[in-house]
Amino acid sequence: MRLDIISIFPEYFAPLGVSLIGKARERGTLDVRVHQLREWAHDVHRTVDDTPYGGGPGMVMKPEVWGEAIDEVTGDGAPRLIVPTPSGRPFTQELAQELAEEPWLLFACGRYEGIDSRVMTEYRARLRVDEVSIGDYVLAGGEVAVLVMVEAIGRLLPGVLGNACSVADDSFAPGAMRNLVEGPVFTKPPLWRGHEVPPVLLSGHHGKVARWRRDEALRRTVANRPELASALDPGSLDKHDRRLLEELSFRVGPEHMAD
């Protein structure tokens, strides 16, 4: 997969040279190219922003600079253009999986009050353009959001994780645990500062371990992400799930669910 990133702070992306993403780059699984937006600004100050039409605080990034940058980076190709913005569609595990299947992604990191909206209008005529938000808060720029997205996407590529099963067990991953966050995890030693690992995890009984993990995922989802728990499909819940949810005084779907 090829990833191009355009930013006025290319040094922000040094972390992409370490850990799993760094190893994926070394192996050639990920081809990451970071570009300095100011290279396409032609005045002596290499200006990339100007005051907003209609007034208001802050500055807006200039369309002509972004246009030249995107044109040169893409050439005759057609990457999927991702623009981080608080007003975009939510970035989810499902979207990460969708983007991981693309051969080429181009990230446009806005700053100040954002990129002139005509840039997105212009490129929607020739590229797939997604304005994406990583959460309901405002950052100083798109760089942090791109780091988040690249890591979420990159770890889904074949061969990036040492254990492919790790992806299937992730919070929000499709399958039996969909819409559930991951439960607590433990490793050796079995006793640490008076805290014991739950005995079921030491039992070797795979069925009981799977049941415990699902129960803990349900508990944690109800406690930390009740909106996800409310969206569970009642048809996906077995008798044990429903009994646990009753103990937690948490109702999902119709009041009377068929056994």
C-alpha cells in the first residue's frame, strides 16, 4: 500500500518509522511518502493561508497551494483522498478496514480553520474524497488524526501483525464480538502485588475462557460505551448474555426477546 501525506509539519510523522508501522515500511508492505505543503507556495514567505471570506477568526488554507500539491503528488494516478476534519464522518474500525483494502491513500493535513472547501469540491470530480473525524473534539491540525488513522489502517494489512488472530479479537472487529469493546487482559505472573489472574484463564477450558471473555466484554461495554451496548442486535444474544444484562439492569432491544 502507498500512503502519501501532505502537511506543513512533515517532521510530525517521525513516529511512522518505529514499531509495527516502521517494520512494515522496512519490509515494503507500506510505502509512506511525506510532503511539505510549502514547497508549492511561490511567494517569499511560502504562505499557505489567508483570511476567511465572510469574516471570522483564524485563517483558511489557500486552494491554489493545495491544488498544485495534490496535482503533483497524484500525477495521473487516482488515490483515495482523506481529509481529517472535526466535521467529517466518524473514523471507525469498519472504515479502517475499508481503507486498508485501498492500494493508495493520500492524506491532506489541514491547519488553522481548515482547507478551502473548493479543494474537496474540485477533487471529488476525479477522486474518491472522504472527510473524516477521529472524534468529537478539535485538534490544532490534521497530523495527529493522520497518525491515528495510519496506525489503525496499517495494522490491518496482511503480515503487519505477527499474529493475524489479533485483528479478529480487536474491539469493534466484525464477528461475534461486534459492537463490544475488548475485555481485560492478563499475562504472567499469575499473582502480582496481591492481584490474581482470574482462575478461569488458567483452567485450560477453552469454552469457559471464551464465555468469560464475552461476559467481561459485555460488562465493560455497558460500563464504558452504553451507546454501543444499546445497539447490540438482540438476535445475537444468547440466554447467558441476556441474564448478565439483566443483572446489570441494562436492556437491549424489545422488552421480550425470544429464547
